Amino acid sequence: MDWQGWFSLALAAGALLMMSSGRFAPHMVMMGVLVVLSTSGIISPVQALSGFSNSGLITVAAMFVVAAGIHHSGGVDLVVRYLLRSPKTVRSAQARIAFPVSLLSGFLNNTPVVATMIPAVHSWSRRIGIAPSKLMIPLSYSAILGGTLTLVGTSTNLVVNGQYQQLTGSAGFSIFSITSVGLPVAVIGLAVMLLVLPRMLPDRKDQQKFGSMREFTLEVAVSPNGPLVGKSVGEAGLRELERLYLVEIERDGSVVTAVPSEERLQGGDRLVFAGDTQAISDLLRIPGIVPSVHEDEPSLSKDRAERRLVEAALSPQSDVLGLTIRDARFRDRYGAVVLAVARGGQRVSGNLGNIRLKPGDVLLLEARPAFVSRQRYNRDFLLINDLDTETPRHDRAWLAWLILLVVVSLAACGVMTMLNAALSGAALMILSGCCSAGQAQKAVDVPVILTIAASFALGAALEETGAATFLAGTIMGLSQGHVLLSILMVYFAVSVLTEVVTNNAAAVLVIPVVLSMTTVMGVPAEPFVIAVMMAASASFATPLGYQTNMMVFGPGGYRFSDFLRVGLPMNIFIGLLTVLVIGLVYGISFY
């Protein structure tokens, strides 16, 4: 292997370290890798950009739109309405979630399925008296296992198939090629989950993560004849308070939200602060500040047309990770104000402005109504809940399901390729009004698309320079040429990578290695590729390993240790089960 191969390996290792650190967005890292590989001449510009025209990538984008049609037409609401009902036990409740969610995730991207189900399951848990912590992890795990049922179950399957076609020139896999392995693994995995999880999951009763509004808001008034009248918020020093943050001003029955520093104070203004309640004495020492003139409920307990309260969970790709709330400048960046932060199911106390934001943090925001529609599909947030969400087009729910059925049938019967079926489905969702063009545009996760497309460049470099062959030889040496042991090693290598970087990137990097290995060993590549698909999807051990895990982290009130305790054994069990099923399906010797 020459210097280009070693350089490509070093670049891959560096990219993995940067992505696993959580400080760099995966799509930015992989785009940087693409630029380095192209400008250094290791791969040609055509190879560098080939991922952007890959059929698997375009199919992923189209399926995002199909899923948006199901979501915005209220299609998932039909499942909630007719299947959840009133179970008597925790296990029965988990089963009512597991089976429809896994089936849905076999034909839709599981992210919108989980996003739609979270609010429904949360309110349902209160009605049936079962803690959300008993239901949210089963919701995520069911979606993950369901994604292994078909080729369209997750974006990873489509991407792997697209890369496999590109590297081998073959026709690739059909929509149900993975089902012979994925179905028994999903059925057994769900059965074990329902047997074990009722006892292993914590029982944390549903509490408002942010408690009563009185606990974290302070209200004072501007003295009508005091020295602050006529001064701006900045001039009055109300932006520099150590443990408090000015949220809004109530003035003559109206509310000034997302208060700018230039806002001029008037006598009788009612100021609402968020932060440490013990800082009230510091606030009252400011000349011109007097106790609130109202004795009724706090301002934030009232509904205002100018404002809404929103819960938003931060994604691992958010631009504000690692920043303090004060430095993140939410008002300027998003037009919203952070009122409180919940981490691991509990509100983070202390100086609100100095809290450093982490992936999975659930923020209580005060925002203008446009915030929700503008940010719901922003990559910075995984989940946004509010009381006044857009009303789904329920009259088109059955039509949306019919379109999905047509897409799957056309692809399964070979009438159309998976790409053309997905594109047709996306067009029909928009033309039929199941989702608007704007909703379809927001549904396409651009960072995911960029990460996938740029990952193809690194995969091409590993293949072109011989680095993939080198890695394949190393794995073969460790497995001593035993086929099933090699599959097992490939599976767990992908599984570990998926827990620290994106599952799509992990799969794309390993496929060239797998193809080199099977060529040298003289065995079919299909069982190895299926193992990569399964491993990249079956990520249970950490909330960072899979997007749906992160989405349920806050609503379920979980701690990181909850996922490790439940998910690590699940990872090992599903891995061994998958390799066993692959051996049986493809007739690979166990000796």
C-alpha cells in the first residue's frame, strides 16, 4: 500500500475522531474530507462528487418526502386512535406500541414515525397511569428493529444498496432482500424486549420537567418615578445580571417578547426574569426596581397570542452545542428565549445564562408563533412540542397510506426501480395535498444528505488506494478465513462505529472493506452487506447512537446510564442473533 492508502486511512481515522468528539457536525467533517481527497488528487473530481448522484441517496431524499406526507396528513394518528386504547399492564402497553411502530418503520423513515408518536405516547401514558420512562425506550427500539424489515426501512439500507451498486455494477438488492434476516431478528428482538424491558426500565413518574412556572420565573416592576424610566434595557444593566435573564416585559396589557437590549423601559413595566430564584434580592437592589405590582398569577402562566411556550430537544448536530445559553444568543439566532433547561429528565438549576448546552438537552423556550413552523425541521432540534401545532390534513390520511402502499408495491413487483417508485410517491404526496411543498422541503434532512454523499468520497478513496484491501486482509487474518467469524467481526465493527459516528457514515466506510474481503475469500458479498445494514441500524446502547434514541431521551426522563444498562445487552444479543440468522439463511457453516 502506497502513501495515498496510508493518507486515506489517517484521514478516515481523523474524521471518526472528530465526529465522535461531538464538537464537529458530521456533514461538515465529511465535506472537509471530500475537499481534501479531491484537491490532493487521491480521487478524481468525478469520484469525489459521485455520491451526490447516487441512486440510493436520491431515494433517501424522496422517502423523506413520502414520510412527511404520512406525518402531515395525520396518517400515524390513525394508528394511535385504533391500536393504543387502554392496556392493563406495562407489558401490554409496550406491546401496543411495539408492533404498529415496528411495522410502520419497515416502510417509512423511522424518525418521523417516532417524532409523531412521542406526543401521543406521552399524553397516553398519563391517561393510563404508566410512566413515560416505561414506554419511550420501547418506542425507539421498536422503530429501530422495524427499520431492518425492508430496504426502505432506514436511510442506511438505501445508502448501502446504492454504494453496493456503484462499486460492483450489479443491480443491487430488492425491497425485501433484507427481510429474510430482518424479520426473524425483529420478531425475536421485540419478544425479548417485551419480556425484559418492563423490569429493567426505570419507573419515573411523569413530572413536568420544568416544574411550576413560579419555580424559575421572577417578576418585578419598574418604579413609575424611578431612575430606570426612559433607559434602555442595556443601559439599565438588566442584560448583565449574573443569575437572571430578562424574558419579557408586560406593558399596558400587552407583552414585549424576546426583549431587545434597545427596548426603552416605562414606568409600571412588569419585568419577567428567568433564572435562579434566589437572585431576587440582587434584583431588588437595583435602583428603580420594585416588587411586582400584581398579586395574581405570574405573567408566564397566561396564554398570549404574541407568545407560546415550546419544548425543543437539541440534536447532536446543533450549532449551539458547547456554548453557554448567554453566548448562544437564542434571541438573535432563533427569535426565542430559553426559560429553563432539562437534562436527564431533571431541570438544570443554577445560573441559567452559564449552562453549557449538550446533545439531548430539552429547552423550555418562549418564542413567537412562527418559531415552531420555522424550526420544526431545523437540524438544530430533534423534537419540538407546543400546544398549537399545525393541524394535520386528516381527510387525506387514508390517501397518504394508499400512496405508500402503491410505492412499496411498484418496487416489490419490479414494475419500477426503488428510485423511481420513491420519486413518484414523493410527487404524489405533494400533488395530492398530503403535505405542502414547504413541508416536503423541510422534511429533507440536508445535513444527513450531505453526510451520506460526502462519505462516498472517502469510501471511494479507501477502495481506490488499496486501503480497503489492507483492512480486509487484517480482518481475515484475525478471523483466520472463517466466513461466519468474519461476518461477526464486521458486524461488531460497524456496531461500535455507529455508536460514535452517524450510522450512514459508518456503513459507507465499511462497505469497500467488505467487498475487498469477499473478493479475496471468494465468497458471496450479500450476507456481509446484509450484516452491515443490520449493524448500522441496530444501535441501542447510547442516546447518541441513533437519532430516535436521542428523541426519546428527554421525554422519557432518562439518564445516560439507563440506555447503557438496557441497550448494551440488547446490542450484543441482536448482534449474535443477526449473525446466527445470516448463517442459517445463507447456509454458512458454523464450524
